Amino acid sequence: MRKPIIAGNWKMNKTPDEARELVSALVPMVKDADCDVVVCVPAVDFAAVKEAVAGTNVKLGAQNVHFAKSGAYTGELSADMLKACGVEYVVIGHSERRQYFGETDKTVNQRVLAAVEAGLIPLLCVGELKDERENSYTNAIVEYQTLIGLNGLSGDQVKDVVVAYEPVWAIGTGLVATDEQANETIGVIRGAIERKYGKNVSDAVRIQYGGSMNPGNVKGLMSQPEIDGGLIGGASLKAPDFTAVVMYNK
Ligand code: PGA
């Protein structure tokens, strides 16, 4: 059985003081969660959040990582730097990084390899654009993005990676994939992993849904057999809303 994982992606929101306030409110409300709980926060908030989650079931995540160990990469952060700040999870290949910052499947893969090597758990984001879905490319896109993103990892390493299926048209738009659409596409991703790495790997890897997931739609999505959690943007910025998502089964 796969343990569900629900992660907040704060994006470019929250100063350290605001982060401390949000996480301090969140921690007592989610202490009995049955899923893994992660908050992926801006790097300036690492210290405040690390302190606020210490000794709790809430884990610290980052929103990106560079693939080099160190060097002349102005503005970037290495996997070892994230580890040293208490980070355990890292979002990689988010559609906003692909769309606005020119990230490619190649660099996404390099980031995944660097994260795994450093002992971080990647949340590898894949998903189709609106016109790709309308033209029936969804399955090809998510299979390709998943397999190229994981390329170079062993089956055992893939088991520990989290994949986030995020249809780009559903991110921050209020549009949400139907429970069936999300379940079906996540099944396609799992099938691609099975063909390459075998069933014991595809049965183990956790695949989240992301895109306008909120307290109102979480139950339906989480009742689908293929969906192992969520990557939550807007609804992770308020403690009561994120709590309602995390405690979906209570
Ligand atoms: P959203 O963002 O929940 O605000 O749609 C999801 C994401 O980008 O991970």
C-alpha cells in the first residue's frame, strides 16, 4: 500500500515571519494526518519553517534545485545546500519553471539525479498544456516527461521518487481535472513506469495530482485508486484550507 503524500507549494509567497505564522498554525491541526505532509517553501523561509516543524510530522521542501554540486551559477542552490538547511523534498520541473524559466526535460532530469544523489526526494512534475489535451497528446506528453525525468535512476531509486501529475491548464485557474481524468492519466504514468522498471517499482511509486486541488474536491480525487496525494498551490497558503486538504479522510 502506498502512503499518500500531500505537499503544499507556496510558490513566491510568504516572508519568514508569515511562514512561521502559517506553519505554527498548521502543525497542531495536522498532527494526526494519515498522509505524509510537506511544505515546499521559498528558500528564504527554510530557517523559520525548519524551526517551526522540528519534531513534528510536517516536512520541509524546496521548490527547485540546481544540478551542479557547486560553482559559478549565480542565484542557484545546490542539493547539498538544501540538505544542510533541513530540506527533505524538492519540487522539480514545475510547469511554471518550464514555462517562465526555460527549463527543459534535460535539465529537469539533471536536477532529479542531483537531488536523489544528495538524498532529497524529488516531486517530479509532469503535465500537458490545454491544447495538448485537446489534441489527444496528453498520454504521450506525460509518458515522455516522466521517463525522461527519471532517466538514469535505478528501479530502487525510482520507487522513492514522487511524481506529480499537474495538467498545466488546471494550475492556478480554478479548473480542475475530473476525478476520472486525473485517475486515468496517473494510470498512464504508472503504466509507463511499469513498462520500463517493472511492476514492483510502479506499484511503489507515489503519484500525486496537482492543479486547483482544494478542500471541496480533495475527497473525490483521493478516492481514486491511482491518486496517491496532492501538490497544492493556492489552497496551501492558508492553514485551515491546507489542513482540510491534508485531513481529507477525517
Ligand atoms: P494550484 O497550484 O493548486 O494553485 O492550482 C498547484 C501547483 O502549481 O502545484
